[in-house]
Amino acid sequence: MTPQLSVVVPVFNEQDNVAPLVNEITAALRGVTSFEIVYVDDHSRDDTPAVLQRLKAEVPELRVLRHVSQSGQSTAVRNGIKAARGAWIATLDGDGQNDPADIPKLLAARAAATPDTKLFAGWRVNRQDSGSKRWASKWANAIRARMLRDDTPDTGCGIKLFEREAFLDLPYFDHMHRYLPALMQRAGWKTVSVPVNHRHRTTGVSKYNNLNRALVGISDLRGVAWLIRRGKRTAVEEIT
């Protein structure tokens, strides 16, 4: 049967977080909706591929994709979505800081929303990151909101729910996953922010630091602002 929901999880060197997170996803969604879990391994160099292979024998909902070369989180997310069978996609970061128990909350928000709302973005109201990372994110969000006017308090949260077709219609570029609210709004869709849980990383190490986020973010912001300025939507009707 075609699942109603595909949960896409990009991972790179997260061998100790894979099994706990897969178990949490199945616990949160079994009996709630039909689903599949699509893990995209971004050419990990640890035991992540082996762990995923073992889990496939235990978890029938699990599918595993693997990049033949390291390509980054946005590419992993997009390849997972392209391979997904569900009409709606939920994304989670692979480090375990997003709580899969929040996915039903996003589904409930979708049920209460209008049909033209295509993105439900997690909002980490109580972030469990270091002080420096919280400070950097606060300023980055303020600058992004001023430039893009996307009315979204937290675009960096990995847990999101959105329509697959609407996502695949967006312009693709590296790091686009950080700008989904603005890109969805540019396409003419409404977006909603939903408060979600956020947890400490218990194992493994972060793949980013404040400096490389800032350097990439400046270029990306300018590019997304340009896309918004140059965007154009036209209603189309068929003549019969």
C-alpha cells in the first residue's frame, strides 16, 4: 500500500543515533497513519550504513538510500523526498534532537489548516543548544526575517511537515532546507509554525559551527531574496 506519510531523515556519521530514532518514529506513528521511513546516508564513514542495514530486517517501514559521495544535507533531503512514496513528507534531523512524538502534532495542525497551507514548520521554543549557538541563531533569524519577511520564528528546525508535490516544485539549491517557509510563500502557499520539543544531543558531534553557518548563510540570504524579488505567479484556467 502507498503510505500516507514519508518520514525523511538525512544522516552523516550518526551510528549511535540511528536505532533509537527509528524506534521513536515507529512508536510515534504506528496506529496513527500509514507511513514509511526513508533514511538517506550521506556517505557516512562510521558504522551508520551497517546499522541501517541491520534495522531493515527489523523495521518493515524502513527504506535506506546511500549517496555514493558526500553531498550535504539539502541534497540528502531532496533525494529522500524524490524517492518517497507518500503525498506528505515529514523531515527530522538524524542527530536525535528533534522529537518524533511531535509529528502527530504537525499532522493535527495540518488537519485544522486550510488546504492552501502546505508547510508546517517546527518552532523550537526551548532550544537545548549551547549559548553561542542560540545567540547566533537568534541574530541569523532576525536578519533573515528582515530580508525575507517570511513571518517564521525558526527556519532552522529540522522537523517539518509539507506536501511532497509543493516541495518538488520549488527551485533547488544547496542549503535550501533552511529557507522552506520563504520558498513556499514565494510559490503562493501558506505556512504555519508549530511549537515543538527540542532535545540535547546525547551522542555524536555536530557537523556545523557558527562560522561556517554564517559564511554560507550570507550568500544564501542574498540568493533567496533575489528569488523572491524575481518571482511571479499567474493563475491559469483551462479553456473548454
